[in-house]
Amino acid sequence: MPATIRMLNSPTEINLGSEFFKRVWGGVDDVVPADIAIATGHAGGYFSGAFAADGNLVGACYGFLGQTDGLRTLHSHVTASTKPGAGLLLKQHQRQWATERGIEAITWTFDPLVRRNCVFNLQKLGAQAVEYLVNFYGHMHDDINVGDESDRLLAMWILGDALVPPVEPSSAFLAIEVGPDSQPVVDLGYLAALHRKDVIAITLPDDIESLRKADLACAKLWRVAVREVLSACFDAGAVVRQMTSNREALLVEWPDRGVK
């Protein structure tokens, strides 16, 4: 049975959501402190929960109002779920909630090295990445991110328009691929490809979270390589709207040009 999504309004329920985030991420720090969430809700923010048939909380999504590029936005600070499908239901609920309130877009951040999150945000939801944020949250101490820097992509989900899947280009310049010992190999020819405004493919590690635990030095090499290439792409005016059909690489495209 699908999860039931509803807003968390009372202090008891908000504390439940806050504790849920803390369990999912691990560590000692609050991901969303309950007192901040209560104040955000009172000011018009968003905090929803996904409940299983037995009444247990299996997902939550928290966000606050903001403004990005002149658009009134809901910044979706954190979403987590422990039940398959609950994450999608939470985002769909959030989109409807925001649309009903005249909000023009939803934004959030995600780690460009976590391949499954790229698939979910770009392929399943139809958001696009519009900015590269270097070590955005500083050094984090939760069990998932410890030891790595917190680079993020800023996702932009425009509301009100029909979701039209982008068309995969017929060719792309491969800027990063997997080399010996699972390390990233950067082809510096991507700089010329940037100048030509070619479509650029950036291969991602298969499972960065497992790699951090098994070989942190290698994981850090991936962080630096992807940061180098993606930062240059965004500085040049590119966007990321999709992945390759095999879901192994990000595709960097140009908003002022059609795909090749």
C-alpha cells in the first residue's frame, strides 16, 4: 500500500520528523532542528511526512520560502525516505502544495557524485541543475558525508509548465571516464569542447558512498575531478538536464542551443 502524505503541523509531529531525519543521516547533529522547523512552519514553510499503513513515519520533506533568479521559490532543504516510492510521493505532494500557493519554482541541492540522486532528480522528476556549489555546507559529520567535502548541485524545478523530457543528444564529448583502480580520468579536451559549446558527458562513480568507506582517497579524487569540470561548465553558462541512457554519466548542455 502506498504511503500517505500529509503536513506535519503539531510540535509532536514535527519532533517526529526531526528525529526521522537524524536516524536516516546518522551522527550526532540535528539535520532539521525541531524548533527551527516549528518556526518555519509558522512563517509559511513546508514540512510533510509519509506514513505507512501501520502509522509509522517512513519519509519526510522539509523546506522554506525563498527567491532564486527573481522567482518566488520553495527551497526543499531535505527529503528522506525508508520506503520505496515514498520519496517520489513526497516530491509530488510538495509540487502540488507549492503550485497551489503561487510559488513559481522549487529548488534543492544534491550531491553530483551520488548517481541514484542524479537519476531521481533529473530523470524521474524532470528538474535541471543550474549551479555548482563548492563545499556548500562545509565539512559535515553525519555517517553519510563524513570525510568528504559537501559540493552540491542546485536543482531548479519550474512549476506551472508541463514536464517535457529532454531529448538525449546523438553524441557528447566524454570529459571524465573511469580509469585504472576506479579512479577518474579527465580529458582536458573538454576545455575546447566548452568553447565550441558541445554536449559534454561526465561519468560518475558507481557508488560514491561505498567508495568513501572503502577508499576515501579515491573518493576525493572523484570530488576534485567532477568539481573541476562541472564548475567550468556552469561558469560558461551550461545546465544539466539529464543523464545518458545508461544512467552512468551527467550530460552538460546549453540553454541557448538545441541538442545535436
